[in-house]
Amino acid sequence: AVAEIMAERNFGSVPVVKEDRTLVGLISEFDLLRVIDQEKDLSKVTAADIMTQDIVTVTEDTLVKDLVHLLQERHLIRVPVVKGKTLVGVVARRDALFGYVRATATYWP
């Protein structure tokens, strides 16, 4: 079901949360490919079976320059945003890039 949702909505990854939105993991395309490579049936594995639990996160207060550095250094495409352990969003490289461009743009009259 997770693979189908990711394919239908063109998501490269999805966060895995408890009912209270506590972030417990992340399932990425790489996790799904690993399962396929191991010749396991995607319909028979659970999110807990395949999710990455040791994930990189940022907070709402993370500076854009620090976010950009983290994305570049760790070769990440997107990173969950948390408040404490609660998921509040996901920020992508594209968000950081376009946000930076908008914030630093100079418009000529």
C-alpha cells in the first residue's frame, strides 16, 4: 500500500508517524528498492519492516543556510521538520532553493 501511494502521488519518500504524529521513521524509494532487490513481496512487508528509523530531521527554527548545508552534506532530497518528536512538515531541496532565491532576489524597477 505504501509503494502504491508513493507511486500514485509521485512521492519520493513518506514519513511514518504514530497516531499522535510522533515521527518514528521514513520510507524512501531506496527502502522500497532494497525490498525489491531482496526479492520480497512488497504487499507482505509492513512499514516497520522497511522504514529507516535513524533519520535526519530539522526544526522549524533551522536556518535556511544550515538546511542547505545539511541537504548537500548528506545528499538528501527532503528532510522531515519536527517540533520535539512531532512531525510538522517535510522540506525538500527545491523548497530550500526557491525559498533562498525569493528571499535574496533583487528586483530592478
